[in-house]
Amino acid sequence: MKVINLNQREIELISLAVKNDRQAQQKLFNQFSPKMLSVCRQYIKDIHLAEDVMITAFMKVFVNLKKFEHKGSFEGWIRRIMVNECISFIRVEKKLKYIEDETYFEESFNNSESQFSLEDIQFLIDSLPDGYRLIFNLYAIEGYKHQEIATMLGISEGTSKSQLSHARKMLQEQINKLKIYNNGTE
């Protein structure tokens, strides 16, 4: 693990927040909440639910702040809590459906080089079935390996690979449709 030194201001804020200093906690929240809402939004379609999950996750951040060891990125530590809270929320909502398919096809996913806006791409990802979207986000965006995803979600590694493959295929099909639509050939 690469050790990243925190700047002195961040270290001071963290130590004050550990002591339940509400102003320090508010500053940390204000600093990281926009990015963390974006993380939650990747997993949860409804912006209001994503915001609720983010706030719950921040409560966990502040409760567990004394466990942060100042090794690695503080933002990365918060992000991991956000992702885990999103997964917990999705499990509770029982929205996950996995298609058991031990075969998978490793297909390349081409992001089409800025031909589409971030909103277009987010819309396409949101249109994926919940299980596909969750695994796509964990693998392609968060950088987890299939073995880690399988352990986190209590599924087989093959299911994780299959879900990712299907997600990529669906996204590629939707991108191709958008290209045709945007080029006016349909």
C-alpha cells in the first residue's frame, strides 16, 4: 500500500473531529460530501436515496474516525465506507438479481472518447439491471477484483465475471444505438 501523507490542515481537522468537534466534522463533511454523493449516486439511481445513504455513511465515518490510521488516502477511506454503505442499502432493498452463468465473455468496453456527456454515460449505467450496475461500478469504477467483489457480495467469482460481461455488452449495445441516433442515421 502506498502511503500518502495528509496535509497538516486535514490531520488537524481529523483529530478535532475525533474529539467530536462539530465544526471540524462540518468542515470535513463540506469538503468530501460532493464527491461522496457522486459515489453513492453511481450505485443508487434516486438522488434522494443516494443522499440518505451518504448521510448514513458519514455518520459511520465520524463514529469510526478514531480507527483511521493515517495510512493511505483519507478520501479513499471515506469512499470505501460509502461503497459499503451503498451495498448494504441495496441488499436491504433486495434489488439485486444475479444471473447465474458460469461462462463469460471478456469484451472490451469503449467509452467512445468523449462523444457523450457524463449525463449520457450515467444514464446508460443507470439503465443497467441492478446486479449488473453494482458489479460494473465495483469493477470498472472502484477497481475491485472479481474475487473481492464475490466476497463482498456473497456470490461466486464466475457470477461476478458474468455480470460484468453482460453489463459491458448491454452498455456497448446502448452506446451503438446512441451513436446511430446522434449521427442521424436512424
